[in-house]
Amino acid sequence: MGYHAAIDFIPQLTGYLARNFIWMASCDSFHNIPFELLLSCVKHPCLTVDSEMHLCDAILLWLAANTKPSDLLSSTGDSRLEILREIRTGLLSLPFAAGKRRCPFFSKFAERSVVAICSLATSRSFSLADILGGGDCKLRIRLTEYTKVLDLSSCPQISLPLLLLDMLPSSNNLDKMLMKKLNQLSLKLEHHMDISRIQWDIFPVLTFEAVQVVDVSNCSVLHLEAAIECFSKSFPSLTTLKAAYILNFRTMKLYQLLQRCPLLSEIDLIVDSTPVIPAKVSVIASFPDVTLQISTSSSDETYPSVPAFHFSGQLSNITKLILEGRTDIYDSDLHNIAECCPFLCCINLNACTSITDSGISILVLKCIELHSIYACDTSFGHNCVLSLCCSISRFDAVEMKMADRTNSLAYKLQILHIGGCKGINEISLLELISQTHRIRSLCLRETQLVDNSLYKFSGSSLEMLDVSDTKVSFHAVGHVVRGNPYLKCLIARGCRHLLQEENDTLENSPVLSYNCPVFYYELGKSCNLEEISLGWGFSFFSLEALRPAIKMLKTFIVGLGGSLGEDGLKLVPTFCPWLETLILYFQVISDSVVRNILGTLKNLQVLALCYCFGEISSLSFQSSAPRLRKLKLERVSAHMTNDDLLILTQNCMNLTELSLVGCRRLNSESQDTISNGWPGMISLHLEDCGEVTAKGVTSLMNCLALEDLLLRHNGLGIDRNFIIRAASRMPLLRKVAVDVCDAKDGDFDLPDFPDRNFLRIVKIARCNLKRRTLGSTKSGTCTTPVHAETLILTWDSRKLSRTVIKERL
């Protein structure tokens, strides 16, 4: 009786689990699910997943837990591996697919996936016939009536016609006329036709009421402005749009997005921040901007002019807007945002270098609901402080009344990040800080912050404080710490004044070490930290004093001026067993220290050893570190060989970001080791690494998922067209940095708008040869390259900016 009841119940159970697959895969007992049930869920028409990557990852985890290695070696294999054929490999994200080329279950599928993705992403022509493949559904996104999140991030193969295809009825029912229209749409977008002239009604798109979140970040070929038209029709309940790193979205079209999707509350349009921050670099020369002018081969048609913003009176529901890094945002855009977004609570303008103090201040005045402001490395200054400190009234707009501080926007602020803003003087900063009573996160790095300003801080809810590279002392920081017991993050690197002699004594305490200021004891007793970054004055004794506060620490950074010593570093895993990020600058290290760190800290994901004293060898990486994702070894492993690098790939096999500086015994074979060992690498920095590029850049071109690539002083042999070739082969590549010293022909070709593909920033350094005055020989004059200047190219949605600076960035 029970058996028959169970049989009747299985279809209902399968349907429920298929609709809630993401939840099922997150359960600890997921690997215990019977294979037949798992297969039924995967084949169920209501299977609902955020992305194909989530489905693939879940299946691979199940197979890893339920498949014996011997089954993979047998002639027949494991029949359960056939479930992998249900994965639509053409829809995987490129970094994920590339990284799985080393997976024993999935290597062949991953290889085919990468080839298909790159073919679609880099093809200049678009054929729907190739995509449809006679009714094949391998490129149809899984959209069901239960889908709430659509995650297509880092899928460079996703174009508008492909996206539109998935919103139409089944491909098997597409008539020839509709296919023709889809092909025509692809051509129109390729020729940059104004999307307002496109008749969208001819496409009978389906509606998916449940979809609330769409993530198309890093979709390099997606025409975002046109995609918004599709989203507005198919996703009427859309509340969150993530479109990070997409440059082709003209910010003047932001209002169109707000009109088309009226329920939107969060928008993320972040791009990589330009290195040319006026307060941080010395500009040698700048050239006139090159405006985006794209014409087709068949006509002289140029990019259509963008109509001016027109406010129709329709108010937006936007509460969170992220525009970080967008140099194509101007004061006029901020004025328009202020007009149509009255409910704006959080604005991120970090590194938006084209906006002014006046423009930001007007936004602050009009958006009286603001409680979170990110404006690091902008012109945020005196006018903004006045706007934040004036009294606000919902009925009388804004009144400049400095008396009633509890009614000011500053008083109600929860997050204020203004690091690097040099336009705020000490007096303005003091006035602003004195009114930030409810603040939870405060970033004041690289500002004119002094002790008097911190002493005026009266808040008690602070969770994050960044005062790095300022003139504050232990006394002032200690004042803030004492009044904020919920502090979780303290960043104070580069504060030389922390070295000043501590005169206070600790009450009700036994002997206080002269080497450890009272500040660290107070911090150790009153806080439970998750992140700390310190430098000057931080020592072994400081670490001992901090012990009670760092038992749950996740991020630990020790910079210049700190001195833990080997004994202190050996205690770090004991004091901070949950560390995920450990970054050390100018510390004394050894193989035993690194082995202890990697062998003990099982959750470690980021390890950076930069310009430390002492060297490490391959012995440091003999133990497996499968969770390590980011590794920096800068001037700490001069004797690393290709064999050592191979050991690194075997024991740190899941790295996605690698930076090696000063590994002078590496040669061109290292390219093979890197590309084969870490095929899913997204960031690679190699500088002063022997002869890695002496024979050109060859195998590194197989790291197809790279987003950030730096190659400097690794051997004369890089082709003149390297930058253009890399951008065309790597669909996600956004940042490239090279040095003319490595250019085989003495220079590099600069990419134009059509050649840049997804590039955002190109940095080309140039050196001068300086004669050595010491150690020269009679046989000839010894010279050494000395940095001279850096040419920086930066693209945005409108223009190309070219700047020459002194710094080597």
C-alpha cells in the first residue's frame, strides 16, 4: 500500500524539487539524493535555476560525491555521467566553463563549451540558423513561470537576438518571416541603428511575471539599451538590474530604462575605475578626446545623436543606483537623476571624475531620502558638506539652517565613503563628522583628517572605519573605538602618526608593554573584528593585545611600518582560524611561515605576500590549498622555476587571479604551465619574470577568460599587434598593461573603437635606459631601464581619453 502511494507521489515530489532546485542543491544532504530522482528533476520541464552554471555545478558536486575514480578509468565508464548531456553547455559563463577544463568528469564538455562560447562572442556575423540548429534547445535559456532570478553574468555569447529568441515561443514554431526579422534586428544593431526606430511589437514575446532580478554583467556583446526593451515586455516585475562593466550603455539613456521598467528599485552600472584620478597622478600630457563615431561599410551613417533628457513628471521607484567608475556621468545627469528619483536612498559615484562638487551637492539637496553615499575619488567638497549639514524639510524643500542638526541629512546618514576627496578642508570635515551621528560605515582615507575631527565624532553605531593614509593618532582612533562596540572593520594603513609615543596608561591593568599602546588593548577588549588593516606601529605585542577581538577575523592586512616577525606570523592562524584573506607587505617571511598559513587556514581564499623580507621556495606550496582563489607573490620568490610553478598549479589548482613579480628564472615554458594549470584564470599579472615573453605571447592566449592582463619586463618579444589580438581573442578582456621594453618592434599598435572589443583601460609604460655609475666594467657601459611615463587609454560610452602620466600604474 505504501509502495503504491509513494509511486503516486513521486511526480509531485519531482515537480516540487525541480521548481526549487537551487534550494535542493544547497542542502547538506544533496549528495544523498537518488540518481533517478536527480535525473528526473533535471529533465523536468519546470526545472528552475538562476543560471546554467548553477545547474552544472550542482551536478558536478553530486557526481564527485557518488562516483569512484576507478569508474572513470574503466572502459565502459559510469552510465550516470550521461546526465551531463542535459547541461546546455553553450549557456555556461566563460570563466566557469574554462575553469572546468581540468575537471575529470567534464573536461570534454567544457572544451566544447569554451569553443562554442568564443565562437559566438567573437563572430562578426550572426546567423539564427546556426543557433537554432534544426530545433536544438542547447542555446535556449531556462525560463519558467517560477523563475525569479536570471543570471547571465560573464556570458559573452549572449547577444540581443539570442536573448530575444528565448523570450519567444518554442523555436520549433518560429516561422521563416520571424526568423528573417530576427536576423534583420541583428544587422540593425550591428550597424548602430537607433533602437527607437525598431518595431518591437512584431516580436510576440512571452511574459515571465516572477522574474525580479536580471544580471547581465560582463555580457560583452549584449546591446543593453535594446535589451531593456525586451526586459520591459517580458519581465514586468523586474526590480533589480545588474549590468556591470557594459560600456556601450549610454548613461543619457538611463531615464529610458527607468520609464520602461517602472518597478526597478536597484540598478548596477559599475565599470572599471579610470587610473587617471587627478588627485593621485601627475599628468605630463593629455590629448583631445576622440568622440565615438562609427560608420558602416555601406553608408556614412554615424552613431545616432542621443536625445536630450526629458522629464515627463513620472517618478521612478529607484532606491539604489550604482554608477561607479563612469566617466561619462556629468552634472546634468545628476540633476536629472535628482528630478526623477525622489526615493533614492543609496548612490555610488566612486571615481566618477567628470562630476563636480556643485553637481553632487544638488543631488544631495534634492534627494532627501539619501542615507548611503559613495563618492570616493570625486570632487566631493565644501558644497557637498553644506548640503549634508543643512536642515531638511519635506514640505519646504531645503532650508539652510545649521542650528537644527538632528534634521540634517548628515545626521541621518548610515554610509559615507569620501576617501581620496582632496576638496574637503579640515574645518568642513570637522563640521561634517560632528553631525554623522547614525553612521555605520565611514571611509575617510587620504583626506585632510586630523585628530580634532575624530574627537568630534559622537556616533555609537559604527561598524566600518577607514582612516588609512591620514594624520590621525592612536588617541583619536581610540576615542572612536571606545564609543563603538559594534566595530567590525578598521582600516588604518599608512597612518604614520600611529607611531607617536603613547603616554596614556591602562587603568586596572598589570604591567603594560612599552611596545604596545593602550589603543590595542582597548580594541581587543571592546570589539569583535572581521577585518583589520594596520601598518605603522603594529607589532607582535599589538597582535597579542588584539587576540580577543580577532578570533572571528576574516580579513587581515599588515602594511608598511608593521612588524610582526616570524613568531607573530606563526601565531596568526591560531589567533584567526577563520581567515579568508591575508595580505602582508614588508614582513619577514619564510617557507615554514607560509606552510603553516596554508596548512592551517582551511578557509583561506586570498594570499598576498608583497615585497617581504626573506624568500620562499616551492616548499611553501607543498600542501594542497583547494580554496585559494587569489595569489600574489611580489618580490618574494626570485628563484621560482618552471618546475616550482608546476607544483603551484597542482596544489593551488583553483586559482583565478595570479600576480608574480620578480620571478626571474621563469621562461617561455611558463606560459604553457599557466594556461594548462589555470585555464579559468581571470586576472594575470607578470612583471620582471625572466624571459616569459621573450618568444612572444603564445600559450597565454589560451587563457580565454582573462579580464585583466599585465605583462611588463618579461622579455623582448611581444608582437606589435598584441593588444588588438588579445582583445579579439579574449571576449571578456577589459584591462591590459604592457611596457614598451617588451615590444619586439619597439612599440604597440593602439586599438581604435572597432578594435577595442570589450577593452576599458590600456596602460603602456615606457622606460629610459640609465647608465649605472656603480659596478660598471671596462668591457662596456651597464644600463638599466628606469620608468619614464605611462600612456593610458580609457574608453567610455562616448569617447576615448588619452593621457600621459609620470606614475607607473
